[in-house]
Amino acid sequence: MIFRLLIVGLVVGLGYVGVRSWERRSRGKAPWEPGVTVVTADWCRGCGPAIEALRRHGVEPRLTDVRSIDADQLGIRALPVAVVADQDGHPILWRAGRSVVDNAADIARAASLVTA
């Protein structure tokens, strides 16, 4: 009887681990295109200055409305969000809120590495 319970527990545990692993992998597939994407909204007061700061550093960001993505799943808690993604769409640099303006030069450098 105890042996059967151990086997059932092992099977259920392995199933749980497999599902969680699949969820983590699927969560990593973000809607990012290579280059710089800024997640914004029409009500976002900090988005305009962030976009302008990036443009001053030679970056023309792709704009994505926060309502068009699953912000909760991606962990977006503040706007704007600037994401620099590599050629496979994996984020290599992520800045949110005021740090987009403060780190516009770093974002531009990371974007130049992606496009090089």
C-alpha cells in the first residue's frame, strides 16, 4: 500500500514539474521583435519623454500598446517599458519607468549590438 502511494506521488510530482517547466518555457516567448520596443499607453505621462530620449540617442523604437500584450504574464508593472531584443526575440535589456529616460544611452548601445 505504501509503495503504491509512493509511486502515485512520484508520478503526480513529475507531472507537476513537467507542467511548470512547460509554463516557464512558454512564458519566455515574448512578443518582442529584434531591436527596441517601447510598451506604452495613451494615458502614460512618462512615455513621451522616454521615446524622445531614445530618439535623441539615435534609436527609433517600435511602439506597442500595453493593451495589445499580456502585461501581467510579461511582468510589466510600470510604463513605459523599453525592451531590447536579440535576433531571436529574447530580451537582452529591459528598463521600466523613469529608468528608460535615465538609461537611454545604454539602451541605444544595446540596440546597436543587436543590429550589428
